[in-house]
Amino acid sequence: MKANLIIIICLLTCFTAFGQKKILDHPDFEIWNTIQGQRISRNGELIIYSLEKGEADNHFKIKDSNGELLFSHERSENGRFDFNSDYVFFTIKPWQADVKELKRQKTKRDDMPTDTLAIYNVNDKSLLKIPHVRGYKTPAKWGGYLAYQLTANAVKGGDKDKKASSKNGYHVVLRDLRSGKQDTLKYVNDYKFANEGKRLTFITTGVSTIQSPGVYINELDASAPKPVFTAKKAKYSKLTISNSGEKLAFVADLDTTKALVRPNALYSWKEGMDQAEKVVDQTSAPKGYRVSSDGNISYSEDETKLFFGLATPPIIQDTSLIDEEIVNVEVWTYDEPRLYTVQELQVENDKRKSYLTAIHLNENNKLVQLATTEYPNASLGNEGNANLALVNTSLPYQLQSQWQGGTYRDYTLVNVSTGEAKVALKEIRGGISFSPAGKYAFGYSSADSTWFTYNVTTGKRQDLTSGKVFYNELNDSPNFPSSYGSAGWTENDERFLVYDRYDIWSFNPENGQGERLTKGRETGITYRYVRLDNEARAIDPKGKWLLTTFNDTNKHSGYYSYNARNGRGSQLLTGPFSYGRPVKAQDDDHVMFTKQSFEAFPNIHYSDLSFKSSKQISDANPQQVEYNWGTAELVQWTSLDGELLSGMLIKPENFDPNKKYPMIVNFYEKSSNGLYSHRPPAAGRSTISYSFYTSRGYVIFNPDVNYRIGYPGESALNSVIPGVTALVEKGFIDKDNIGVQGHSWGGYQIAYLVTKTDIFKAAEAGAPVPNMISAYGGIRWWTGLSRQFQYEHTQSRIGGTPWEYPARFIENSPIFNMDKVNTPLLIMHNDADGHVPWYQGIEMFTALRRLGKPSWFLNYNGEPHWPLKRQNRLDFNIRMAQFFDYYLKGAPKPVWMERGVPAIEKGINQGLELTDHK
């Protein structure tokens, strides 16, 4: 009897032990996988992808359409199919742990392990590995061949090829995949396959080989590459081959001197020529221009025109001056189009700026310049076949863009044959493009919230949506509302498909008559077109379309089949998930897609276009079932402004409504549409990891915010706090242990909230703006832009300048109320922040420090708006968790909160150890 009792007790103990789910901890970040590089073969029979574990090594997999694993390889990634789906290429990387150890041993860069190219034969299941590969290319529209470039280490015997370098080039191997025959092209700087014709062109420097330096074309059935142009010590750039492979072009600099102005020339070759001919050089280029070695070269689809770039002469420094004689002063001018800080960041782009120009290959290489310094930007119609180009300029409006938050442009049509220019559209705020067949220019004019077309032949502008609501109905910024986008054009430019908030509309581009195709507004469902054929330039007006659906009320998504011939449709799939955009096999009616929710990882699924019996292909994180996770639900409440608001409530998987839970409020603007987004445990750069915190017993609340222009801080208060109190009234939130966390704009709102309420016991504000007055005059250092537009017209929502609305700037600036803060704050702001000046975080911290308020400041040296380096992101997540655990769960206080980390200990002692203090 006693023995039986012991057995029962043991069984109960084991059941309890094995029945208890694990709690996520920071080391678990290392075992979580993400899916990378998923692709489906053209025939729809295979799917490839990689699992990246903990942001480290990838595990490459090939599966069939039933989800059966056909092949896998560790530390491998970047899988690709050849055109015929007969071969799969992928890259085998060195183990990251091995690389780190070699770095620890101070191994020289040239002695570090290199990548290996792997070729998997789908038919016979064989695998070929080629070590020391720098990169590879495959033809776009035909298969059976591969070209790969070797590193300097890829020499027989293991000796390094000392001549191989970025200057001299590297060996390229051209391989016939079926026969295994291959040819080595030595010291190659650039190489390209024709998209359709079976040819390869390449540039060789000819270092110590019998092959002369120059440009060659390789007809794959020929015995040897054919020289197209050869010249010793020449420098080549922008090698381009036409789709057919019958034409190629490049820029060559044949001058062996060190002249500062390089005498570039454009060369062209076509089938039947013995050698490429010079088309344009410095003597024949238009006055004030020269051939650019930076401008892209391309052919029209019909290959009758060659497009290249002209550049203005460079500004030359007097090389006779020594450092002591060069004046280094920045001269900022009040009325120059671009702010000096913008110019400074764009210097290299300005040096490389080129202006699109056409060469008519069938008209004795006639040159027609399309873009100029006055109209510097150009676009081509109908894949370059159209006889008109659209050029534009923002120069007259650049100065005012400093504060307007958008750019106006003037558009002109240029005849590609004659160069004749005709002004088309002036002062348009928004991008203008050509329709696929080139009959119309079209776009959305945000200044008048209207979609329009412009007939390039007649010059008629036709407003399509004037007086109708095809703009963002929920716009709450002092700016012109954006559009909802468009689906595209039907064949021959007959109809233009535009979105409103819910539906797809079809417009006649000539007379503006439109009809609604879907009926989403009545039910609150948004319909959007899915482009399944990546090679189709237009939408089939009589075909069956696949649409995505999104229910604005319950946030369910799905797929919908729409018959464009009769206007009928049916829902194929919908539910409490976020379905990704399907990717169709190019030659087969099967798709791969993802399906996710807070609980369900976005694994790859496979189906035909009925979606009646889909199959799950991947299972990225089977270990998730072992952990206490969480659930997501939609909650609603009424703001202090009387508006009904929504938000996400994330609860622990083992939630008990009779218990009291600590809660963290995390928000930005409006996030509730992401209710069914999966949030795996990860070292995020700026926000809490939802699954990590719910696993550890926290409730997460993410409320939507409705903004009133001029009062963003008050709007956040009126939206967020009633949501918090509504949850407290439900009885399961511990009102004495509520925290709040956010970054950037979220960080600002948190800085404001803690000056107005003591409802939060602890707060983390990342990259906050406590002082809108000083921030208004700051610079966004990543772009060089003034921050003025942000306050006058966009996110900060003040609606004017400090001299127009001084009270608004003061009322919305937490710095003037720091004495009212009673909430302990953790601030993270990095010294290389290019979005928000990091002195804003310093202003806030030094004010709290002056007042003796509990506060801590984290600055990850050299990091931008958010920490990007993994070690810094992990450190931030650990410190943030320790901060909230201390205040909201009574956990021990870490050393860094107790005494900081003195500068003399930075990088040595992190202070993450826990003290005995609670």
C-alpha cells in the first residue's frame, strides 16, 4: 500500500513538472527561427526557404508541394531556382561561431573563411559544392547555365592569387549545368547574361593572361569568347546587354594619364560588327555635358533606342594648394533651394548625377537629350518604346519643401525623336507615372486630393476623383491626405483601377467615368487586388482576379475571387488571421502564402487558387508549444473626447480573470489593425517583445490614438488614459503596477503623459522629444532635412510655426512640466540618432536629474535612432525588463539602477547583476 502511494505521488509530481509550461527568458531569443528567402518554383512543384535561428546561422530547406522535405543543408541561405526549376542554387556560409572565434584570434580578413556555392540537381538529387565564391548570376528567362565569380583564394593548391582584386578583377566560371562543361574567364570586373538570348558579356582586365583586356561577348555554343572592344589600361563601366543579346553598350575611358576630367566615351555594338563603335565622346556630347560613367545604360524593349546618361563637367579642386591654404568654411544661404545640410549629404550623389539621353540606333546613332539641368529627372513610357518621355523638376519648389513636408514638381513631355519639349503639368504635389502602354501620364495630386490622367497626345487632363472621397478619410495631420493607392491599368490602357478606403473602382481615363467593382463600404471590408503574374504589365479586364480582404471591425483578413467579366465574386477564405499576399508559381496555378496570428507563426502554406485545401509547408518554431505564450483580443472604450476607440489587449496564455496582473502600455499611433500579427520573442530595437512579457505574467495594452491638430499631447492623454482605466475596471489589472513604454513619437507621448498623470508606476521613453521649440529648429541628420515640416504639417501635428502658435509649442512640450513628473523613467537615446536630435533625450534627463527624479539614461554609442547591433539590442531588452520587473513585480534592483555604470567601467562591467534591494 505504501509503495502504491509513493508511485501515485511520483506520478502526480511528474505530471505537474511536465505539465508546467516554460517561461520565456532572454536566452530563448537564440533558439527562435525566422523564415528567410522563401520562393516557389515556376512549375509550382517546389518551395525553398531558410530558417534563421536567433539571427545567426541559416538552415536551408527544399520541400515539395506536400510539405515533404527533399533536401536541407545547415548554415545555408539565399536559395534560388534556375529558370526551368531543374536546379537550386544556394550559398553555404561559414559557421558564425567559427567566424567570431577567428575574429577573437585576430585573424586577417584575407584569411577568413569564404562562401561556398551549392548547386542542387532537382532531377538526380545530386549536390555540387564550389568553394571560394564571391557571387553568381543566372539568366533571367532561360536556364541551364550559371556564371560564378571566385575569390582570390580559389586557386589550385590553396595559394592565394595575388593578382586577383577589385581593381584587376576575379576569375568567372561559366558552367553548362547539364553537361558539367565549364570555361574560366580570367580577371573579370563585370559580367552579365542577356535576359533572353543565350549570351554572356564580360569585361576582363587581362592581367597576365593571353587574353587582351577589354569587352567580350560569349555565345554559349561557340568555342571561345569574341572580343567586342580591346584596349590596354582602359577603364570600363556600365556594361549592358540587350534582352536579345544582339546588342551591348558600355562606357570606356581610354586615357592613361591622371587627368581630373575623364574623357569618357559611350560605345555600342550589335550583331555583325567586328568591333564596338564610339557613339558619343567629349567632343560630340551636347555643349556643357559629357558622357557619364555613373548613369545607367539600358535599351528600349524593341531595341531601337539606347539610353545613357550625360553629366555636367566636374568642379575641380586646385591641387597645387596645401592644407594650410584651403579655407574650410560652410556658407549657408537663406534662399538657396536646398538647405546646406541636405547638400552636404548629397555631395556624392550630385557628383554622380546624370541626365537621361537617347541614341536612335536605326537612325545613324542620332542623339536626343531628354533630361537637362533644368528638368533633371526623366521616365520612359512603354518600356522605352514610347515616342515621349516625361521629365520633371522640383527646383522651383525646393526651398518651401523645407517646411511643407512635401515636394511640388513641374512636368514636361519631351519627344524622344526630336527633343521637342511641351509643358504638361505644373505645380503637382505627388509622383506622376506613365500608364503601361504610354498613352497617359497619371498620378494623385495630394494638394487637391484627386487622382487624374493626362492624355500625352491631346494634352487633356482628366480629373477622376475630384469631389469624391478617394483620400485618407482618417487623416488627422495638418497635411494633405494621402491616397489609398491604385491597383493598376487594364490592357491597352483602357481602364485605370483606383482604391478608396474599402473598394476598387474602375475609371475611364479619357472621360473620368467610374464604376465601383466591389461592395466593401457597406460591410466595412477592404478589397485589394493581388498581382499574381509578375511578368504581366497590365490587368486582364475579363480575367479572374484574386483580391485580399480586411474586415475593419473585427480585423479578420482573407482572400476573395472576383470575376472581372461579370462582376461577381465569392469569399474564398477569411478568419481571425493575418494572411500574407500570395505568391503564385509563374507557370502553374498554385500559390504559397503565410497565415499568422499572435499565437500562430507565419509559416508557409501552399494551395491552389480555390484555397479549399491548403497545406502547411514550414514549421519554423515547433518549440513554441512548450512555452507559456499569450492571446490577443480587440478591446474598445470611449475617449475623453467622446470617440469610440479600439486597441489590442494581449494576455498571458494561462490568464486567470480572478487574478491581478501588472500591465505595460505600449503604443505609437494606431496599431489595432495589427491584432493578428505574430510577435515572436526577439531582441527588438525599440519596443517591448509582447510574447516575452506575456509569458512572464504581464498584460500588454496597445491603444489607438485619435489626434486633434495642435494638441497631440492632450490627444494621447484623452485616448490612452480612459483605455487604461477601462481595463482596470474589469478587475484583472493591478492598478498599482502599470507601466508604459514607447519609442520616438511614442517616446514623446510618454514624456507628455507622465507630466499629466501618476497612473503609471514606471515608464520607458525611447528617443523622446520633450522640447518642441528646440526640436523645431533641429536637423534630421540622416537626411539633412530641417525638422520644421514635422511640426507644421506631419507627425508632430502642431499645425504651424512657434511664432504663429507659441502656446501650442509650450503646451505640448513636456520640458515645461518636468517638476510634475512622479513616474520613474528609463530614457534611451543614442548619440548617432539621425531622426530625433539626441540632445532632446539629454534635455529631459538633465531636467529630471536637476529635480532629483528617479531616472536613467541609456546611450548606445554610435547607434542611430534605435540600437541595431545585436549585442546592444539584447542589452537594451535586458535592462528594460529589469527596470519594469523591479517597479511592477518587485524584483531585485540591478546594479546599473543602483549605482549606474561609471565611465571608467564602460564596456567592462555592465551592471546587470541583481542586488538584494527590492
